[in-house]
Amino acid sequence: MSRLVCNLAFIGIVLGTVMPIAQAQEARSYAPLPFEITSFGAARVSDHIFTYGGHTGAAHSYSTEEQSNQLQALDLTDPKAKWEKIAEGKRLQGLAMVPHGKELIILGGFSALNKSGDEHDLHSQTSVTAYSLAQQKWRDLPALPEGRSSHDAAIIDGTIYAVGGWTMAGEKDTVWHTTALKLNLKDLEAGWQEISKPPFERRALAVVAHAGKIYALGGMDKKGGPTKDVQVYDPKSNSWSKGPDLAGEGRMAGFGAAGWSVGGKLIASTYEGKLLQLADDGKTWKDLGTTEESRFFHRLVPLTDSSLISLGGANMEIGKFLDLEVIQLEQ
């Protein structure tokens, strides 16, 4: 199984559309993250990559001090650029972040209200906020109807779709979500609306917009534990259908997976380090090889029409990652 990893020259993106330009004479790498994070949000707008929030502490240890509240940016046009903090907000992890025009939209996640070493006091959030890159300030968007964390989201034609997750509320019982939601950014007064009920109750999944549909990849089921199951939502028919299971040897393969649609291809990166591409007929996954390091609770963002960047996340044996990995796809 070959490794399809290399450093790539800088390319340009205009409002989220990947626009390849001439490759530089020398391949280049990108600055490592300023601190280790898992369960964070990431997106690309224009020529910058952005991250928000995330868990900075040890596995299964949650506290206010171990959650980031920083919006970080990396300028891909500058070979010497380092990550820069451009704003602060709530301390969150298990959140979702989507790009829209020149804004970054952050929805849900959970906040730890306890100090380090104290009993966990974890609360899923209803807040939805947008950061304007042009105006450099936050604005509130319609809140989620219930707190939601360990979910994910994607956007199609100005409508955000939030899928999966649960509600944690301190000492109260955790409630797994049975609903999926949408928010039309052109009609904010309508607020969040339920879409067709998903055929699952699931968290720690990846949600990707691809070819006009929403793909829910892997995760952890309320009943049955880790899953490689893939479900597909069609906004036109408001219906769900079964997709091909993620490839993998063990039950954990789909847990904390990441995905993105780039160059018309749906790409997934799994816990086991497998790099997968959805077949054109949507019925199978093509095994593209393995990433340099297997990660989970990481993110993928587009670099060119045939490459992505994998960032953040962790590995059970190695720990968390600072380095960014550029993944080159076959053309």
C-alpha cells in the first residue's frame, strides 16, 4: 500500500473555490500548529487556513484551561508565515465550523466549566456565531434549539446542515440527538429547522458536502459503539439513504474520521490512517493508501484540486500532532 504524501507548492482559492496556479520551483512545507488540538474546527477561506477552539489537554481530561478559545490563521502565500491568533471567543471543543463567503461560522460545541483536576462539569452549547474576516468582528446567528456537541456540519448553497452529536448538561443525563438541522443563511428569521430524521443516533462523525448531498461518515453510535457506517442526505428529496461503509480492519476505523470534497472527489481519512476516495457511482470506496500518520479527531482542508492538508488530531500510541501533513491525490 503506497503512501501518497508530499509537500506541495502554494495555490490560490477564491471564496472557497480551489484555483490551482503554477507550481513553485521547490516544494514547501507549512508551519506547525502553535499548540496541540483535537476536536476543533477548521476551514479555508481565500489564501488562509483557520482553526478554532479544540481540546488541548490529555485524553479524557477536560477543564476550562484545557480548551482553546482562539481563532488561528495561517497565510499560505508566505513561505515563512506562522500561525497567528486573530480573535478570541468561547472556550469550545466538539464544535463544527463552516466557511461562508468571507465569514467563518462556528456552531455548538461544549464548554468545561470546571477547573483542572476538579470533577467534570461539561455543557453543550447552543451558540452559533460568525466571524467576519473583512470587519474582524463576531456576530450572533440564530442559536441551535438545544445544546449540541460532538456533531459536525457542512454547507450547501448557503444552507448549513448540522448532523449528529449529543447534549451534555453537567450532572444531568446526556441526551443523544435524534434530529438533524438546517439553517438557511438567506432567511435567518426562519431559524434552525429539522430535516428528515436521520436513521441513526451518532456522535464523533464527519459531515461532508459533496455533489449536492450531505455525507455522514463513521462515528460512534448510541447503541453499538464505533461504526464505519455512511449515511447520505439528499436536500432535494429530504431523504436519507445508505452509503458504502468506510474501509477499515477494526471497529474503530470510522471513529473521529475526517473528510472533505476536493476537485469533485469525496476524500475520507480514518482512525487507521487509511485514505479513501468515494467511487463515482457512490457505491464503494477506493483505497488510496495511507497517510503519513494515522490520526483521529483531526481535520482535512483543501489545498488544490488534487491535494489536501491534514491537521491536528491525535494517535493512541503517539499522542497529538503539531505538524501539518500535505496529502497529494493521484490525478
